[in-house]
Amino acid sequence: MVERRSDGKKSHAAFRSVPKTGVIYVMSEAGRHGYRPGDPGWTNLGQGQPETGMLEHAPPRIDAIAITEDDHEYSPVTGLWELREAVADHYNRRYRRGMASQYSAENVAICGGGRTALSRLAAALGPINLGHFLPDYTAYEELLDLFRLFNPIPILLDPRRGYAFSAGELEDEIKGRGLSALLLSNPCNPTGKLVGGDELGQWLRVARELDCAMIFDEFYSHYVWGKSVEEATAARYVEDVERDPAVIVNGLTKSWRYPGWRLSWTVGPKKVIERVASAGSFLDGGAARPLQRAAVSLLDDEVTDAEIIAIRERFAAKRQMMMSRLQKMGIKLDLPAQGTFYVWANLSELPPGLRDGMDFFSQALKRQVICVPGEFFDVNPGQRRANRYSRFKNYVRFSFGPPQAELEAGLDRLEQMIAEVSQAQMAGA
């Protein structure tokens, strides 16, 4: 639809209408209802970032960064060599100890945030079939639609099976749909499903045998429940870093709790990194130099170990509290979160009027609580599945990223909301 001015002439006809990602839409709606960041009267359970303050057992937070004369220059598109080297050493020390094939700085590209890293990868893909799962990260929708050279192929995961997907099923999908690549968040945003341990090793075996590139969005790699952090990354199961078709995207946003730095890395075969860098040369130009230099110290083993311990202690407690309270409210969980700091909540047994994710979201806003409706995770690039009912209309995603007291206040208000709606319906029956 072309916008028209009051005089009837076309307005900004050169620009298309760009959809907002699910979280951006949610925050825009919350703003219309009076939400402002830092307002103690609100609880942001839609939050896609962890609490960023000091945690018990965590290393001191960086609160100042020195800027040298060189920092006023452009950074290389692939990132500063010392940070690329630090990232490679981080993966080798933690996940590839004793293995013959090791990552080097040339296996790493640095850029300004996760979406930018994924955009570089998407821009570097050829005319292929690219598989993606449903549900998955909301921002994948526009990403998969913007770069028209490849063909996005949706793969449905079954809630009744806890979103399980075996290596055998992966093999069938690659062969049957002619997939040359697969994109997934692991652990999954929003379901919390984790492919890890021997299962992840089997996935990589299939990818290796069928030459299907696996693009792993591992931004929640330190938020793992029930398995070790070491079992949750594809880097542990890659046999040959140059031949295995495995690409990993991660960064400081979640696992080091520095989302405002917008600093990420891509790890993979050198030839892939070269192509990603070429895409970055016209897409973004490279990340900020001072932040890259400061990030090197964050990859020190002592710093990383302390951060992992602090995250697992604080967030495991918040996870358990949120899941327990939601279930007491009558909200079902298809799968207890195995990773991330999200709970994927099934509303189908709540009172009428709260069973639809958009309705629940709207009612929660009136009580100054923010969540994300599940249908935003029904990734549908190009809206090719037009006018179709979303399988996730009865879901919302709750975040336990905020501090404990804020979570408890928000859950109190949701509990009261559900009770009020239930009582009103009983009174009117």
C-alpha cells in the first residue's frame, strides 16, 4: 500500500514498509502504554538480554575503556587480529583440547553484533535451499526474506515431542528437500530446546557426510541447564575445522552479558570467513576498534569461568522459580527450558480471553507486564504461508533475564490477572 499525503500525492513511494521484529513490535506497543526503560512500575518479561549488573562470583564489570590514537581509524572488516586470535584460542582451549585440527585467527571474523554476523552469512550464501526450524528466533524472518538468492525451507518441530529432531530426521530433510545449509539457534530461542552432547555430534556427522553447511547461532551457549557448557557448542564436535561445514556465531551479548557492546564473532572454515568478510565490506564495514581491544581480556579463561559460574547460579534459580510459578497459574510447558533464559509457555488451558498469545500480551500490558506472543516465532519469510493460522497462537515467550525482584513482581501481576479473568467468567456464568 502506497502512502498518500493530504494533497493526494504519493509519499515516500521509493521505500517499502519494513516489518518490525517481534521484540521490537512488542516494545513499541509497550511504549504506547507508557513503558519507559528503567521504570520500576513495569516488568519486562519480553526482554531479550540478561541482567547486566554485577552478579555474585562474577568478574568485575568493565566500566571504562581507554582509547588509543589508532582507535580513531577504521577496524579491519574481519576484526582486529588480536581479538580474532583470542577467539580462536578460546575455542581451542575450552572445546578442542587435544584435537589435531585447531582454529586459527583466520577462522574468525569479528563484527558489530549477532544480527550483523547473520546478515553477512546470509549475503554470502549462494542460490541454495536453506533450512530453518519452526519455531525459531523472530529476526530470522526478515533476514531470510531480504537476501533473495537462496530459498528458505521451513522445517516444522512438533511440540508433542518436545521439539525433538533426530540426526536421522536431519538426514531425511537434507536429502528430501535438497538442503545445502541449515540455520538454527542452539539453544533455541524461544523453546529452550538444546541439541548437545552425542546428539550434536551425530548432527555434525550427517552434515559432514552430506556436505550441508550448519549455521549455529550459539549466543546462549553459557545458559545451559542439565548439560555442561562444553557439550552445547558445535566446536567440540567438529573434526576438521577447514573441511567440516560448521559455522558458529556467538558474541558478548548474552554469554558475557555485554549486549550494549554489539560485538560478535563468526567461527568457521577459512574459505567461509573470506566470503563473510567480503559481504561485510559492503554491509557494515567492521566493528568498533576500542571495544574489540577491550573484549580480548573477557576471553581469558579465569574471567570466562567466573562468568559461567555466576550465570548458572543466578539464572538456574530464576528459571526454576519462573517455571514453577507459571505452572501453578495453569500455564503449560511443552518442554522445560534446557537452555537460554526463556520459558516457552502454552496458554491453551487458561480461561477464554487469555489463551491467544496476542490477547494475553494485550491484557498483560494493561498490568505493566511485557511478554512476546508466540506467533512472532513462526518464522515466515516473504509471508509465503499467507493467511494461515499460526501453530503458535496459543504461546508466549517469557524471559527470566531481568533481576529476581522484577521477575517476582511481574509474575505476581500475571497471577492476579489470570485470577481476575477466571473469577469474572465464573461470576458471569
